[in-house]
Amino acid sequence: MINIAILGYGTIGSGVVEVLGLNGDSISKKCGHEINIKYILDLKDFPGTPIENKIVHDFNVIANDPEIKIVVEVMGGVEPAYSFVKEAILRGKSVCTSNKELVAKHGAELLALSKEQKVNFLFEASVGGGIPIIRPLNQSLTADEIEEITGILNGTTNYILSKMTDEGADFDATLKEAQAKGYAERHPEADVEGYDACRKIAILSSLAFGMQVDFEDIYTEGISKITQTDIKYAKAMGARIKLLGTSKREGNHVYAMVTPMMIFQNHPLYSVNDVFNGIFVRGNVIGDVMFYGSGAGKLPTASAVVADVVDAAKHLGTNIMTIWSSKKLELSSITHAKHKFFVRIADSDAKVKDKVKEIFGDVEEVVAEGVENEYAFITQPIDEDTFAKNSSKIDHIVSKIRVRV
């Protein structure tokens, strides 16, 4: 029997308890050991529940108990999670976490520390919820040089954009609906402004390229400025707007960004809708690989956490090597990244069209049903720097969205 402790009995923590209760027998067979929850750390008591006698309020109870071999951290945030996780590793306990903030900020350090202590720091659930992506990058795709990772990494924004596209709702109304259904937080900035997706692409980039990628260095835009008019134009072109996190190697340079992007039916992420996530990986040998599934939610995320618990239990006393150096990867500026750009101008005068063609050359004009007194177009592939300089010469631009080439 292997004793574990869970830090936090919120949505994911209760999900871990539920998964172990529901599938305990099969998990034990796959693991080779019975998994026993000895402690659950939480500020609250849960009288009259099956976990009542497992609740503790002091982390030191867990840290000082040599019977605890694996700690599950599902508290969220950087502190006190970081302090607890670091102490657990120093005490010779493996840690499994779903905490993207913790992993993005301290992943390299905690991996190095766990290697020294011959334990494991596992974080499959920190990106993509129940979608397996960390383990494939760390194990299954190690024969490849990763050239690109692009993903729909946030279920809330994907839900909002899907509803705006399929039902014609506006952003504010759809956000309120997402909040009512529990898909979006009361304060949704981390989702809708792209910060959540930014941390996730930072983690994936660090693993793909083996060096620390700081999320603060990643160019990030959210979806709060996407309007129903933008959606109408996208539909007229047969495209969908998605919030994509992208990390791409070009020669010796790597750039990363999180932005709304128009994609077409030939892209595998086009059909990833509602609260689902999708992660597209391109390797120099294997080519294109796609991972798809529930990117969030109680049980899908808990399933990924429990899978890490099983992995940690199978490797007690042995460190599973993960290549993620604390040496910082200096990201290249996105100024050299090339895309097409969709642009809307609140002026349909013929002189504006002439000026656009003079500045941008050949452009593809776009017309959307029900939209008047505007001029919209798509540029040829152009780098970010040139687009910024050219677009600054044009007045009354009301929207600009990158278009996947």
C-alpha cells in the first residue's frame, strides 16, 4: 500500500478522491500497489463526509510523516503551493500537481530538486486538463526535434468563441453564460485576456526546447476585443477565430505568442469547439500530431493527476528524467513572425481602398452579409514589424486579426 496526501480539497482535489474511489481496484492493478489517501490538507473541515477523518490543517503533519510517499498538490497559485511542494521533495516525497502557475514559474527548479532527491515532480494535468501532452513530449516524441506547438489551450475562450460563431451572440452575453455554467470565473481576466493560455504554452515550450521559457516574455493578446462583426467576416471566409498559443522554431530562433487567429478548414484545430482543447505538434521526423480532448473540468483533470500518481508509485526511488534546464531560453521577437492579417477599416471610400493597395500591395477584399460602411481585407503573408509600420499609415482601423497561413 502506498500512502498519499492531497493538498487542497477544491474542485480538482475532490475529483482526485472521486476518481480513486470510482476506479480504485483497476488503478491498483495497473499500479501494482493500493493507493491510500491518508491526509487531505484544507482550511475547512468536512464533518459528516467520508473524508472527515483525513482532514488536516497543518502541512507539517504531512511533511513529517515518513509513510507519505506521494503528495498531490491541487491548491493552485504559487504560494504556499511552492513552499509545500519544495519541502515535500526535500523530504523525499514525489509530487503530482495540476498547478500551471507553479509549474510555469518553478518547474525547472523543482525538476532539478526532485532529480537530486531521487523522487519525481509530475505535472501532466497542468496543461490541457485530461489531454495527455506532457508525457508524450517527455517520452513518446523524444526522437524528434519539435518544430512547432500550437494549441487551443483554454476551454473558456474556446467556448465563448464557439458560441459567438454558432449562435451569433456577442462577447459580453456569452461570457456571462460561461460564468453561469461554471466555465468562466467571476473574475475571468486570466482566461479572456490570454494569461492562462500563456502559462500553458510557456510550459510546453520549456519541455519542447529543453530550456526555461518565462511566460512574462511571451507576447499575449486575449479575445475581449473580438466582436460579432469580426465573427461575421470570418464566417464569410469559411474561417473560425480561435485563441491560439503558439511556440515555433525557425532556424536557431524560437518565438512564442498567444493571440486570436483565423484558421481555415484545412487546419486540424478548426473543428475543436466548445470547451474542448486541442494541441497540434509538428516534429521534424514524425510530422504532424494532434492531441484532443476535455481540456478542463473536475474529472478529466483529476484523471490526469491520478495517472501521475500511478506513474510516481511505479517509480518510487527512481527519477523519471525530464529535460528542462533552468537556463533561460531567450525568445526571439515576434517582429519577424509572418502571417496574413485581416483588417477592418471604418471607411469604405474609394480613396481608402487605393491607399490600402498602395501600402500593402495585392490584398484580398472581404465582404460580410449585413456589414456596411466598412472596408475589410486580408494581406499577403507579411511579418509583424512590416505590418505594424504599414498599418500605422492607415486611419480608422477598427480591427486586425492574424490569419494562419
